Amino acid sequence: MTDEVRIYVEEAPGQRREVVAPTDMALSVMEVLKASGYDIQATCGGMALCGTCHVEVLAGPALDEPGDDELAMLESLPVMTQGSRLSCQIRITNRLDGLVVRLMPQGT
Amino acid sequence: MTNSISTDICIIGAGPVGLFAVFEAGLLKLRCHVVDALPQVGGQLSEIYPKKPIYDIPGFPDILAGDLVQNLMRQIEPFHPTFTLGERVERLAKLEDGTFQLFTTDGTEIFCKAIAIAGGLGSFEPRKPAVESLETYEGGRGVYYMVRDPETFRDRRIVIAGGGDSALDWTIFLADVAKEVTLVHRGTTFRGAADSAEKVQKLHEAGRARLVLSSNVTHVHGQDSLEAVTITANDGTAETLPVDAFIPLFGLTPKLGPIGDWGLELEDDAVKVNTLDYSTSVPGIFAIGDINTYPGKLKLILCGFHEAALMAQGAYKYMFPDKRYVLKYTTVNGVPTL
Ligand SMILES: Cc1cc2nc3c(=O)[nH]c(=O)nc-3n(C[C@H](O)[C@H](O)[C@H](O)COP(=O)(O)OP(=O)(O)OC[C@H]3O[C@@H](n4cnc5c(N)ncnc54)[C@H](O)[C@@H]3O)c2cc1C
Ligand code: FES
């Protein structure tokens, strides 16, 4: 088993950038995206309190259902799609290989 | 009529650091006026995490963020600071004598001898739904992103949008004030306070408020002011409703905002300071707390408090270059009052 996975960020329709993420550091997708230079505020530091790490999951493996705190925050945002998630609430594990996400515009 | 205020230090931002700066300035007998874009004091502590315990405030093994804000307010009482809340500082000008004039969004003018920017992550701005021409009706013409004075909506027809606590709470409150209240929520369930969701459901059943689920406000219409909104259901059906006010309540998100345009030297959206006294590149303007940056910066309340103490000394020296200040401990002299 490898100790890294590949996730993809759709920067424009059909244009995806690969991000390699370690699985042995208990990081969240938000932390990995931030470390990869994406402009994510993550004001609350990953506590599902601010909504500034909102992403849309476009494809890839099935994820665990969002928890109550995550759903409550997502529901309070102006835009919520079928794939809406808080990237700070998704832990990087081996199961995540191939995940494709799109960053939601700041403020949504 | 323009509201005009005159003070020694104008503190921009009523977060924990701005509030503690009032105390440190007060010890030096400097008067403070505090401005914040939010309608309440406390910055991130009140806006994002009022019910969360904080463990790294000296002397408090744990304290709820909201309680820390209350304690800070008590601590600064003896200095009688004045406040302008719910207004953002937009612009500032340095006058010929080295003093400053600040202008807020609502036309308040503040004259002061020094400025302490304690703007944190910037001012909290409402998250706006993507509805075309929404901004046409901002500024009192029918679209409101927060309820400052419920009386604004007395006997009016209003549509509230959102699924969080504040959308529910204001629907309940305004049902008694407004002529008609409609709550539009994109989902079918409400998380958060179950009790509030139940109350809204009961108001709906009693015909005192209307609840429209699985829908969004998609269009706004009107000439000079808002006259109607179109609500579109997830299945595509739409209705246009005559209204006097539309209140989208989707929470707030921090933005650096106008601070970035004041000619201060910046680095990564933060204001560069000299750690000697937390002065910025413009003499007389200081920056403390999360808004500033310097080598080794930590965005912690504790560090902001330390910066506030040094800033107050620096501001004193800027205002009174010829006076010598001798540090006195509050344990020896007690807390002086203004
Ligand atoms: C979830 C969470 C947990 C945290 N836990 C801790 C912890 O345990 N310990 C700790 O030390 N720190 C913690 N922090 C960090 C801490 O909250 C910040 O360091 C602190 O709030 C900074 O205070 P501040 O006064 O500088 O800014 P803020 O609290 O951000 O306040 C700034 C204020 O300035 C106002 N403002 C900005 N621009 C303008 C303008 N132009 N006009 C008018 N008003 C303006 C804003 O509206 C805001 O109210 C936490 C942060 C978060 C999000
Ligand atoms: S970082 Fe705040 S909700 Fe994810």
C-alpha cells in the first residue's frame, strides 16, 4: 500500500491539476489544498465553523456522509450542490485516491 | 446629518485586540473611539465561535469566547470608550497637523490623533447569493443583509432567504413586526436549533409566516427600489411575489476590504509593522492583532494583547513627542479612569 494518494483540482472546465497528498499525516483535504497553493481562507482552521473551505466533489471514490456540523454549515451557505463538502472535514486516506474537487468561489 | 466624533485614538475593529487596546490606551489616559463593521463587539470570537472554550488566555484555564468578550468590555468600562458599530471605516485622510479624519460607510466622521487598526481578518461581509442586479437594491432600497433595526420592516412585506439560525430567528421575530413574512430555504430540513425550526413551522401553519422549501430567490425586480422577487423551486416552477424587502441571511465571511487601499505597506493581505511599537509605514497609524505581519507573527489573542500594550506606548509618543512616559504598574496605582 502506498502512503500517498492523488487528488485532482478542476481549475477550469476539463482542466485538472494533480495534487499528491500523504495519507500518513492525518491531514484534511483543506490542509492539502492550502499547502498546494490554493487560495482557501479556512478562517476557523478546520472546525466546520466558517465555510470558507467549501468545495464541490465532482468525481472519484464514495466519501463518508457529512456529519451534522458540516451539513449545518453547508446549509447556511448561499450555494449548495449535490457534491458540496467542507474540505476541512474530509480526511486524506488511501480510499481518497482519484478524488476530483472544484473550489467554490470565496464567500459561497 | 453627519455624525462627527473627536477622540485621541480611533481603534478600527472591536475584536479582542481592539478592545484590549482601549484598556492599554486608557492606562495612559488616552481616550478611544472604537468602530466595527459588525453590529456587535468581539470580532471573530462573537461572530464565529462564541460558545467555544479558549484555553490559552493567561489566568483562565478555560473561558468561553463570548465570556472573554464580556470580560474585556467590563475591563474597559472605567475608560468610557465610545463605539460606532455596524459601520465600516472606508477611507481615512491625514490632515496637515498630523491628525487624522476617518469616514465610515454610514457617513460618520471621526477626528483623531492616532489610529490603531485592529481589523483582524478584515471586516465581516455578508455572503451574497448569486442573484443578478441584487446590488441595485442595496443601501436602503430593499435588499438588506442584516437586520439592524427590526422597525425598518414594520408593516412591510418581506422575504427572508437562508437555512441557518439567523434566518429562522429573524423569521420568528419579524412575524410579529412585518405585514407578511416568507422564508425561502433551498433545502427541506433545517439543522441548527430544532426548536426554532418548529416555531417557524407552527407560524406557517397558523398563517403568520410562509415557509417555502426546496426553493431559491432567483430574481429581483423593481424600478428605484425593490418591488418583487421571483422564487424558483428546485423543480423549475417559479412565482413572483410583490415585496418591500428581501433579506438574504447566509452568514458572514471576512474580507480585508478597504484597509488594503489606505496606502499602507502590505504583505499577503496583512499590514507590515515595526515590532518596536507596531507602527505601520504611515506615521501615526498602528496595526495590531491578526491584521498585521512581521517575522515570527502568531495569530493569537495573547500576542495581540501584547501588541496592544506596545502600540499604546508608541501612539502616546507619536501624540506627545515631548512628554516622557514612565511605566507604572496597575498593581501599584490601581486602574486610572478617564
Ligand atoms: C474557530 C477559531 C478558534 C480560535 N481559537 C483561538 C484560541 O483558542 N486562542 C487564540 O489565541 N486565538 C484563537 N483564534 C484566533 C483569534 O480568534 C484571533 O487571533 C483573534 O480574534 C484576533 O483578534 P483581532 O481583534 O485582531 O481581530 P478580529 O477578532 O478578527 O476582529 C477584527 C474586527 O475588525 C473589524 N473590521 C475590520 N475591518 C474593518 C473596517 N474597515 N471598519 C470597521 N471594522 C472593521 C471586523 O468586523 C472584526 O470585528 C481562533 C480563531 C478561530 C476562527
Ligand atoms: S476551514 Fe472553516 S469550515 Fe472548513
